[in-house]
Amino acid sequence: MKTFIEKTKNTATLSSIITLLNWDQETMMPEGAASIRSSQIALLSSLVHEQKTSKDYRNALKKLIDIDSGTILANNLNDIEKKALILFRKDYIENTKLPSSFIQEFAKTTSEVTNIWIKAKQDNDFASFAPHLEKIIALSQKKADILGYENSPYDALVDGYEPDMTAAKLTKIFSPLEKGLQSLVKELQQKASPRDAFLYSNYPHDKQLLFGNQILDKLNIDRKKSRLDESVHPFSVGIHPTDVRYTTKISPNFPMSSILSILHEAGHSLYELGLPSKYYGTPICEAASLGIHESQSRFWETRIGKSYPFWQHFYPLMQDVFPKNLESVSLDTFYKGINAVKTTLIRVDSDEVTYCLHILLRFEIEKALIEGTLSVYDIPKVWNETMQKFLGITPKTDAEGCLQDVHFSCGLIGYFPTYALGNLYASHFFSAFEIAHPNWEQNVAKGEFEFIKKWLLENIHCHGKYYSSEELAKKVTGKPISEKAYLNYLTNKFDRIYLH
Ligand code: CO
């Protein structure tokens, strides 16, 4: 096993260089380097693929685990090593199923269609995009067929982001979520929305960055192993548990966007920093799933960062940094303002209550496209009708409707549900966290955060991919994931905020 892991460590290191190049491309790279950068990434990607699918690799792996049956052949392995082999085998089977000609065709088509999408969105021209989206759907269906599935072709695609998740399981979780959220939205829409105009004035760029860093210092995120930069879209990547990069985007007229994105990306980064580096080079040192990853970011962004005690601590500091904007705004007004529920057409601008409805809309559409029950040409109609049903608003243009996200053109079908799952997992985990730390609100109000980081590290991060997301959810709370914890949290929180 040792010699095998020496090899896989090399492959992981090579992959980590691709991650670093991608980070550089989004943050530091001069524009003129775009072409050489794609060649660099393409070369390294093909080397990684070659290493993971070579005869040598297969021979080394099959000495440890029978590739056909999954029977473990190596002796004296502990449970973690056994699990690593099971995951190595799953990866190997998946990596060798898709022929490299298909991978190339998929990459070429999605990159072309992404450019067509950019223009179609600019011109609000869905008709010019539709035939190209049809190609992406056909390729995705082909991908699902090659990967294999039992019930829905969607299962094969979602598994790539959320292992073991299926369309049927998602429908079971999302249906009651949809009903609960719809009735909560209707209820809140009848009440007066909190005042929040003070959040939309000029907050100088440098001061926003200064305040964001004050928060990070207080959270005591390890600056020797991570760094914050700026980029067009906020993101975070783990190069290694000792090297994590994350970014924010400063919007001069809306500071909460950058503050909350710093907390969101810091949540992702803490997960990457907490992965078990002892198992670097094996799947154990990876995130359990994208949904679990998103739960860590939403835990910090919403459950902590949009909570009252968090601002009991930070609001006086924020008033010091932005006296002109906030000196006459009370803590209560500020807290209610940052939590105002706004029905917007745009997913990335939406609030905690409406966010998942934007995802459920996309899930229904992409599932129907892949299962062949919806034609690409009918997307705008279904999109607009569902928006009306969910939020009571209809997009005037497709640019602010079905053309708003890049995901379909990139071929990322099956990705959207992980955003909603992230919210559900965050609340699911929070219910166990609250039991372990019944005084969390008093501690957070005092500016203490170490106990939260420790709880997340010990209960979630340190396990890496040893447990699947389903197993992890059960291990942490004793129960499988459902919509309940999330809906209870939202109802209690917003009943209080919208009391008057
Ligand atoms: Co995220």
C-alpha cells in the first residue's frame, strides 16, 4: 500500500499545481498570458489523467483490491486504508469509463458554448443559445449512459458532485422543502420589510477590506496556511491542507456582499485546512462532497455571520470603520436590515429564505432536460412560470431569467442541488452543534470563535471523505438529512425579524 500511495501522492501533487495555476489565473495572471495558461493546464490535466488510468496504475491497484468485485486483497489494513482503496477503485472505474475522445469533445464543446452563452446573455437572445444547449444536453445524456445508472440518467451526473445522491432522493428531500419555503415566502411578503437603505451607500473599498480582515483575525484563521485576495467572483481552493486560497469581491455600494463572501469562502477554507493531511494523496484527504463543502461555507456565512450575537460583537467595530454610514443606525436595525428577505430574479443576489427556491427551479429543469421530458426550447416558459409560482415575480428578459447562470453551458448538470443541500446540511449540523454548545450565542457575542472551529474540525473536517455525506449526516446528529432543521431555523428566525 505504501508504494502505491507514493505514486498517488505524486498525482495529487501534480493536480495541486493545476489548482494553483487556476487560482493564479483568477487573481494575479496578466491578461496576455491566457493562451499559454490554457496550454499549461491542458498539459498537466492530460498527465494527471494518464497517471490515473495507466496500466502501471491498474496493476498496482489490483494487487490491493480486486477491481471487478471490490474485494480487498491487501492484508493488515486499518479501516481508513480500506476505505481509501474502495474510493480509489471507484475513481479508477469512473476515470476509465469515459474515453479520452469523449472527454476532449466535452471540453471543446462546453468551452465553445460558454462563449456563445456570454453573448446570448448580453443580447438577451435565448434562441441563439438553444441549439448549442441542446448539444450540451445530448453530450450529458451520453455521459450518463457511459457512466451508467439504475433509475434516472440524472443519477449518474449528480453522483459526480454528491456521491450516492440520486434524483429520487433529491425529490424526496426537496418536495417538502419547496412547500415549506413557498408558504414562508408568502407569509413574509405580507409583512413590512425591514429598513435596509443604509446598506446601499458608498463604503470605501480599502475600508471594506480592512474590516473583512479584522473579522478574519478574530476568527483566527491560519494566515500562515491561507491567503485572501480579490477576484471577479469570490471562490476558494485547497491546494493542500497547508495552502488554501480564497477570494472576495468588493462591491463599493454594498459592503455585506464582500463581508458575507469572506465568511462564506473562509468556511470553505477552514474545511480544506482541516482535512486529514496524513492521508494526502488518497481520497480520504478530500471533501466528503460538494454539498458538505457548501454546508461549511453556509454555516459560517448564514448561521454565524447573519446571526444576532455575531453582530453584537462586530457591529461596534464596523461602526468604527464606517462612522459616516452607520453611526445613526442601531444594532437592531442593522441586524434586521442584513436579513431582509427580498424576492429577486437573480439567484446570487437572493437571501436565505428564497435561495433554495432558485435552486429547486434549476433542479426540476435540468432533471427534466436530462430525462428527456423537457425540450430545451421550452425552458424560458417553464422558468418564468415557476418563478411566478415560487416568488410571485416573472423575469422581463431571459438574461435575468433562464440565461443568468453559466452552469448549463459549462456542462455542470447535476451541480445545482449541492447548493441547496449545503443549506440543509448546515442546519442539520447546527442542530448537533447547538446541543454541544447551548451557550454559543453568549460566546459568539463575546467574540469567541475557537469553539466553533474546534467542533467543526472534530465532527466534520477531520474525517475527510472517510464517511459519505449520508453517513456523516447520520454520524453527527443520529438522523438522516431532511428539510426540517432548515425550515425550523428559518421560521423561528424570520418570525422574530418580521414581528412588527
Ligand atoms: Co460556496
